[in-house]
Amino acid sequence: MADIALSLAMLFFAGLLRGFSGFGFAIAAMPLLSLLHPPADVVPVVMLLQLAVSLQGLRGAWAVADKPSLGRLALGAALTTPLGLWALTMLPAAPVRLAIAVLVGLTVAILGGGFSLSRTPRGPLVLVFGAMSGLCNGLAAMPGPPVIAMYLASPMRAEAGRGAMIVLFMLTALAGLVPLALLGRIDGQVALLALAGLPGVWLGSALGAALYARSPDARYRRVALWVLAATAVAMAARVLWN
């Protein structure tokens, strides 16, 4: 019961971050829940909740999203998500956690160091970011880091990038859930935990969205980098602790 209560609190916190940033849910939920459960068990729960929470505010997100980059990111992610899921079933938990921690840490170091792009990426380069997102999606239900790096480094308005990420992460959740269902990884226990966590995730997301509406772009960027940094530290600490 203590583990369940703590898991639900973690999901509320992840929903709060998602509501504010547009991307914080899987990035927070995956490493936090992995402190209590094996990553292979957490992935389907996070994907189910990612899909459910993405429906909240989807119309508004679509209206402001940067459509050209969104389409290419979605295509790249759809192509590589099955490869990431295959790797999830073949690799032990510790290397998966450590690899993702390193990836997120590098993202924070690059963006925190002031790296920026003179213009928003277009064309084939966006497909590459989408492909990396799909790998992270299948491997750890965390499609965010490559996409977040691209949008935070670009001169695009925070609103357009945030809207695109909300739509994209709904699509990546769908892309991951189909093969997971075919592999029999979505059972009654997974569905029950996702259903139990859904009210808290929705409540946290609504509160986060209200906070975002009152925040300037500069604060949005700072919070995004802090979320990424905390994610990397949490996952690396779990590996070292074990």
C-alpha cells in the first residue's frame, strides 16, 4: 500500500510538470516510478497515462503547434519506436537507466551552456530528432529529451513548441502501446495502476497548465532545464545505489 500511495503521488507530480511544460510527464514519471518498479513494468503504465493526459487540452495545443516540425518528428518517432521496444525486452534495467541519464544530462549541459540555433530546424534534420525520440520512447517511455533539446535550442515561441510536444507525445504513446499490446505487456495490473493514477495526473496537469498561463517564456525555459537535470540525477542515482 505504501508503494501504491507513493506511486500515485509521483504521478500527480509528473502531471503537474506536464501541465506546465507540455513535456514533463514521462520524463518525471519514468525515473520516479523506476525507483519502485522495473522499467519494463513502468513503460506501459506511463504510455497509457501519457495518452490519456494528452487528450486534456489537445485542441488548444493543436491550434498553436508548429505543424511542419510536428509532422516530421511524428514520422521519425513512429519508425523507431518498435526498435526501442525491442531493445527494452532485450536489455537489463541498469544500462537502460544509465544510458537515458547520460542522454538527458548531455542535453542539460548543452542547453544550459547557452547553445542555441539561429533558426528552427526543418527538413531531414527534424526526422533525425524524431527518430531519436522514438528510440527513447520505446526504450523508456521517454520520447522527450531529443525533442525538448530541439525546441528549447530553437528561436521558436515557447507556445508553438509546447503545443507541438503535447500532440507529439500523444502520438508516440499510441505508437508504443500498439506493439506493447501485441507483446502482451498490457495486463490487468498495468491497466489498474494506470486507472488509479489517472485522476491525480489530470488534476496535476490542470494545475500545471494554470501556472504556465501566468509564466513568461524565460521561466518556462528555466523550469524545463531543471526538470531535465533532476531526471538525469534521479536515474543515475538509482543505478549507483543498486
